[in-house]
Amino acid sequence: MDNVGPGPVGLASAKLAGGSRMKDDILPRPDLTYTPEVAAETAHLYERVSHIVPPVEWPFHAPYVAAINRVKKQRDAVILAHNYQTPEIYNCVADVVGDSLQLAKLAAKTSARIIVQGGVHFMAETSKLLSPEKMVLIPDLKAGCSLAESITGADVRRLREAYPGVPVVAYVNTSAEVKAEVDICCTSANAVHVVESLGVPRVLFVPDQYLAKYVQSQTKVEIIAWKGACEVHERFTGAELRAYRDADPSIKIIAHPECPPDVIAEADFTGSTAGMIDFAKAQHGGKVLLVTECSMADNVASSARDVEFVRPCNLCPHMKRITLPKILDSLLTLTHQVEIPDELAARARRSVERMVNLTQ
Ligand code: 13P
Ligand code: SF4
């Protein structure tokens, strides 16, 4: 497998699209006092997070949870939350949770008027591409991604010049501008299938060098990879996982394919965040180590109470920009609306839809 490209560059939030506001009423800010009524209204939701949110903290979350769930109905909005969102978002206000592929498919199906993306900017753009007629809101415009920031549309055009005729596969962790330049998108759930579906001897794969290496280990198609990396997953090491296994040989190690190869080599299972959750839940009575973002174990733990989770913890700072107060503000003020110019959106949509159609 070849590597190409300059590798990741710093986050440039100024490049993130969106921020304008369509005409719509701004709703008044609700009272956010923790009253007995709010406690009663949210008691069933607290049950879902009581394993991770101490009782002393709930009075800070509950008024936002109650307000968001009310305003959501008023606005005809749905909240799509990625598996890395905090437990109170994931369990208490989200309508749909999942990995990137699941969220993309559900964004296309929802009949709601407004989508609030509990996730990062590229996910909100993907929702907008698949639901152009809906208002898509991202509660914090700076919720970026080190992978999406590592490559531009111009970089893809240069790759095409250097490798004429070689199709380009882009991980969905890319901007709409990059998606507009590639042949097809993929997620961590379907990357091998997408690469093999092209029926060619070699492909360019952008921007995650580690997902590319994982795909290369699963296929005979030659992969030419860009050198981006996820700042969260690249920090795990095979040595730290071996130490966990030495301490308890029965432990099941479950890794995301954005991890480096020495990490994947230690794993009992490698898959998308949704695949990881399914594998973890099946380990009844066992101990699992999730090699991914911190919130995953917290979120899965509520529906897998018979599994013990070991939590090496790497936070995604971008995912953590999305909070209950920002989601409420987003719903009240209808900011920040994700907008993608029509011509760019039409080209980017093609590569996302090609993937979605392949995996229906
Ligand atoms: P999944 O598609 O597996 O949810 O991954 C998205 C992501 O950003 C992982 O870091
Ligand atoms: Fe991007 Fe990594 Fe955060 Fe996922 S975990 S959003 S790939 S920086």
C-alpha cells in the first residue's frame, strides 16, 4: 500500500460551512430551574444514565433535557446523535443514535422538518446532502474532525492528475467539497465492500491512512492512501492493549479501524462504532475494552449491564463541543444552519448516494 499527501493539517474552523439563518421565529428561552415537575418529567430518562451521571449532577442536565424535548416537538425536529455523544445527549434527547452510516441513512428517511446533528460538521453536511429540503442544524460550527481537515478538494484533483483513471474512495469523514471530487464515499462499516464494488485493481483512498491499511489487510485491491489520521484513535498503542490483556487474558479487545495497525493486531474484533457496540453487547458476563472515544463505553453500558467495560479514554474534543445547552440554543434560534451551494451539493450527493445505494 502506498501513502500519498502531506498528512493532517491543523483544524481550520473558518473553513466550515454554515452559519446563516433561514427566516423563522426565534423562540423565547424557557425557565431552566430544576423544579419537582422537571424532576418528575425526566425521571424515566435519568434511569437510563444513572449508572454514569451521579444524582448530584442530574439537576443541571434535567431542565435542559425537559426543555429540548418540548422545543423539539414544537419545531418538528429530530436529533440525530452519533455514538460518541455524551450519555445525557445519547440517552435523553436523541431520537436516533448510530454510527455514521446509520445516521446518514436515517437522515434521508426522516419526515421531520428540522434535523439537529449531534455530531461533527461533516455529519451535518452529509445529512444536508441527503435531505436538501430540510433545515439541518449543527449546534457548534467548530465541531470539526482532524480527518476532514486533512484534505481539500484541490488535493483530490491533484491526486487524480498523479493517478489518472484510478477511482477515488473517500471516507465520509470529509467535507462536502472533497465528496464532490470523488467517485464514491464509504464509512468504517462498509469500506471493504465499497472498495471491492468498484471492480478495479487499485483505488485511491482518502483521507484516513489507518482505515486504508485496515482495508488493505482485507482485500487484494491495491490501496493508495492519503496520510490523514484521527487524532483520537492514532493515540492508542498495541503496547498498552497488551498490558491490559496480560492483566486479564479473558478480556475482549474491540477496536475501531481508525486505529493504527499494531492496535488492530491486538483486537479480537474490529468494526464501525455500531459494529463495536453489537460485539460488546454479545459478551454477556464478560469484560470488554473499547478502543475508541470515551463516551462509547458510557453509552453502551446502559443497555449492556451484564458486561464489564474497561475504559482507556481518549476524548474527541470536536464531538464534545456539542452539549445540551448548545442543542437547546440551536433549536430556539435555528442556528447554525448548514448550507451547501447547489452545484457542489449535487456532485457531493452523488458520491454519498452511490454508497448508500450499494449498502441498502
Ligand atoms: P463510525 O462511522 O464508525 O461511527 O465512525 C465515525 C467516526 O468519526 C469515528 O471516529
Ligand atoms: Fe474525527 Fe476522530 Fe473525532 Fe471521529 S473521533 S470525529 S474521526 S477526530
